[in-house]
Amino acid sequence: MALPMRTSGVGVELIKSFEGFRARATRLPNGAWIVGFGHTASAREGVRVTREDAELVLRHHDLKPIEALISERVLTPLSQNEFDALVSFVFNIGPEAFLESNVLALLNSGERLQAAEGMTAWRKGRVDGEVRVVDALVRRRAAEKALFLEHPSGRIPVPGALLRPQFDPGAALAMSRERAVVIEARTEDGRTSAAARAAAETAPQAAARAVAERMSKLLGDAPDAKPSVEEGVTGVPTADEITRAVSALAEPDGPGENHLDETVIKARSVSPPQAPAPQEAPQPVRPVMPEARREILHPPSLPPSRQGGLNGDVSVMRWLPYALLSGLGLWGVFEGIRRTAAPAVARLPSSGSEAFVGPLLAFGSAMLSVLAVYYLYRAITRQD
């Protein structure tokens, strides 16, 4: 008889990383207590535990009934990675929810990939009375799914050049557009509750705020702020290095008499502007651009042979066809005008449409003449 499967070290570390460690028992919103790595059975007020004892309780007390449940209810053979992922999944959602989920049904029917996808649905939690998508649950489901699909013999190499992935519109439609809630555990009067953390701040706003705080520290805008540990780390720019960098950008030829970088940095650190005395008014500093850089702004001049607008080297075959077409167009304009202005008795009475020949001939010839003159000008003035 085969021995029952047990959770490996990889699975235990996965559970510990998402459950978090609590050395002292903390009261939950429902009145229960939690201590160690998610232990609630014997937790009570005043209980303290070390990390080593908490891991022993997790391995030999909390995970044993879950391991027995999976071994009893899952009928298909499982690898160690699949077993570890299921233990973490069941430990998080609870045995009752697992027995009612489609993950168990899909596993027993042999649909392993669909069962792994079924874990993704368990990503919501009740926060402040509302059921919302929680980012920590999304990350935990992703980690459990990745461990579940990791084959014991290693990953199957499928290079993109051999099998290029194709877009699946069905998977894209299944993705939820609901924004996830970032929660944190905070203790208030001995009670731990889950609260939304900076829900109104988007990712771009958070990045902009972090950059602004960092630049304020480097440029000296926050004198009361304590220096962080990162400021002493090698590779982090200091205020002097930023000053020299701004100076190099303002003066491409090297430092000169006017230091634009110092002006910029002082302008950032000056508190509410005051009206300076006339004699103390700073003179505006205008950076001097090198002559070589200003030359590229001038349009190139034409060679002497082309400044008059004509090119003496133009061959006859380049402009002769356009000249003939323009002449033909002018002749057509005159002919159309002549036919239009001719007396009615002079026209051929063969059909009633003869009255429109003159205007159409004049209009078409005028268009041909305009186009021919345009291309004739371009052919004559074209630069090689």
C-alpha cells in the first residue's frame, strides 16, 4: 500500500509566503484569533509563538486534514507539484468550498488544464462589506497555478520560432475589467481588519509621486525628511551629480561663466517669491548655442546654376512632353470656347448632345493644361 502524499518544502514555503507570520495572536473581524502561519484552531488571546513552532504546527496540524481530504477525494493521480498547489489552494479557500468547486470535478474527469484555470475564479474576497477582486488573491492563484502546471521532469521547450502563439479572443473576453483592491492588515484596538490601501491612486500616479518624493530629497526640498538608506548606496545620484548633469545639458561646450543648473536648483528650493530690490534683480541667462548647431537650422542654398529657378542641365526629353501637353490643352480650351460661342445654325444637328461638346472640351482641356504646366515647371526646376 502506497504511503499518503505529504506537502513538500516547496508547498510549505508557498503557503507561508502568502499566509504571513504572526508571532502574537491577533483577533479577526469575526471574533476568532489567528497566530503563526494562519493557525486558528487553538489560537487565543495572549498566545505567542516562534517561527519554528509555527511551521511545525502548520506541517503537522493544519495541513494534515487537508492532505487527507485531497488524497481521499481526488481520484486522478497527482504529481508532487500538483499536490502542493492543491494543498495551498484548499488551505486558503477551505475544504467545504473545494468540495463544491469545479476544480475537483475537472480533476476527477482528467481535465488538468481546465482545473488549473478553475483556480483563477477564486480571487475575490469581502472587503468592507463588498465582494471585490483582491490583488493578493490574484497573485496567490497565479503562483498556485504555476506550481500546479510545473511538470516534475522540467519544462517542455517550445521556442516561439517553432510554435508562435496566436491570440485567443475567448480568453480575452473572459478577463475581468474589475479593478483589484490592494489590502493591508492593520491593527485597531486589538482587532485586525482588511482595508483598501490608496484605492484612488492609480499606478501612474503612484509612480509619479514616488519620483517626486525622490527628487525632492535629492534637491533638498524636504529638509525635515530623514535620509533614507538608499541615499548612501553606490549608484544613486546625489545633488552634486544632478547639478553637474544639468550644467552639461545647458552648456554643451563645457562649463562657462553662467551656471544654468545652479539657477534651476535654487529656483526649486526658494520659498514664496518676494519682490527683489531693483539692484538685486537677477539678469536672465540665455544659453549660447554653438555656431555649428545654428547652421543646421539654415535652409541649404541652391547652386549658382539653379538660383534663377531654371536648371541649365535639364535635358529636352525631360520637359518637352509636358510642354506639348500644355500646348495641346490650350488649343483645346480655345476650340471648346469657339464651339460654345458658335451660332446654333453652324452646329451639326445630328443629336441634341452636340451642345455639350464645347463646354466639356473647354473644361477638360483646361484641366489638362493646368496639370501639364505644373509638371513642366517641376521638370524644369527639379534638382539632381
